[in-house]
Amino acid sequence: MKPTHIEHIGIAVNSIAEAIPFYEKVLGLKCYNIEEVADQRVRTAFFMIGQTKIELLESTDPEGPIGKFIEKRGEGIHHIAYAVESIEERLREAEEAGIRLIDAAPRRGAEGLSIAFLHPKSTFGVLTELCEDRERDNNKQ
């Protein structure tokens, strides 16, 4: 599969507004983007640290995936996202290797990335996201 880097670490929080001060005032990071992804029933806030992002995830619906996650497990690390090229091919490789896919095809995620999730039961308990920045990849060509 050969990911290029960790794209981001997703952290589920009850409130982005309450969490941002920790990242800005304690860690000294800058929140550079807050975005709602309506179809995923989540609001996100992003911080850059090196080549990796921290993505805070706040549920906009208690029945959404982040709302259910927080209800069951509380706040904390939700997923790790890896940057890949040719996401469709990476999904096919994962499936051929016996990995259970949550998303058989990529969909649009925050910041315009193409994303797809691998089921944690196939990835040793870690919800794994594959991300492709097609705009950046197209600019390389």
C-alpha cells in the first residue's frame, strides 16, 4: 500500500470550542480550518504539526458516527488517516488482502480529500482511514 505519510489523527471531542484552547494555548498550534461535513454529521477543526494534521471531530447529531463513538467510548482518538496515491487501487489491494472495508469506494471528506475507511476488526482495533488529495496529486503531474 505504501502510504506517503500520516495525513491526520482524528480525535473525537464533545466540543470543538472547548478543545481548541488546549491545542492553541497549551500546545501552541493554530487552528487553521473549521468545517462541517454534513453527510458525516460532524464538524471538524484542523491543526498542523509537521506534515501531519490533528483533526478534532465534534458530532452534529448524537446518532451520527462520532456521537455514537463518544457515547460508547468517550472522547479520544477516533482514527488514524494515511495519505495514499490511487485510493481506489489501495482499497482493492486491502480487500484482496482480506481487510474488511467500510467504504468500498472513496467519498468526499473534509478539506476536499477523497477518503475511505477500513474496518477496525481487520486492522487490530484501529479505525483506519485512507486519504487522497487528488488536487495536490493532479498538480504533481
